Amino acid sequence: YRELGRTGLQVSEIGLGAEWLERHNQEEVTAVIRRCEEQGINILDCWMAEPEVRSNLGAALASTRERWIIQGHIGSTWQNGQYVRTRDLDQARPAFEDLLARLGTDHVELGMIHYVDDVDEFDAIMAGEFGAYVRALRDTGTIGHVGLSTHSPEVAKRAALCGEIE
């Protein structure tokens, strides 16, 4: 286990990126969760917006939720039967509430600002209403810590240096 950033959370060196579970039924998702638990894995990344995988994960986690550190993504939505990344709070807010409901929890340990690969977008998020929403989620305990997912080294560097992304 290692400390995750500045969160103080101890997470397994290997985590479960659950994206590929979209292709599996409830029984298979539960089997994967149980096997991860047997191996000491305690961190789960859930960015997927597809409702069924969220529900399957929630059912699989129901009896052991307290042992998991969940990264729930803010800005990943399901619209007209497909995934859409958005900063529109009229879409992002209900999608995040749906994630919590389907996972059967009132909080996630890590609220991940979803998929930011552009520096200008990062700056707009942090200065705008999307960033304020994420801060409000943290302040109310709905998310324990603020994270950010990116594929851009420059965005990652800015996030690390901004003081708000843990």
C-alpha cells in the first residue's frame, strides 16, 4: 500500500480500473470485485457513465463498501445511450448523483474531475462554476478529496502545482 498524493489515504499499489466491466454481467462483476478483495486491492476507478455497469458495481460493493476507496468521476455522463464528457452542470450534476445512487453510497473518497487534456479547459474549470461545484462536493463530504484525470503532462503539472488537486 502507498499513500495517495496528499490525501492521507493508503491505497493498494494495484487498483481496479473498472472500465472493461461494462461488457460483463452482475455475476461476473461480483466475481471480479471479490477476487480483488481477496488480493488486497482497495481502490476502484469508476469513470464509466453507462448505467448498468454502475448498478452492477454497486450491487457487488454493497456488503463491503467500507473497505473500498472509490474514485468517482465528475463530468462523465450518459446521454442518448452513449458516454459524453461535459462541463455543463445541468448534465454533470445529475450524472454524478446517479453514480452515487447506483453505487449505493452517499460519498466517494476521490472526486475526479473527469478527463481534462487542455490547459485552457483546466484553467476554466478551476476558475468557474464546475470547479465551484467540485469544491462544494468536497466541503459537504460528498467527495473526500479532489483528483483530476488527464492524458496531458502539462495539465497534470498544472494540477499538481495548483494546490487544490490532491
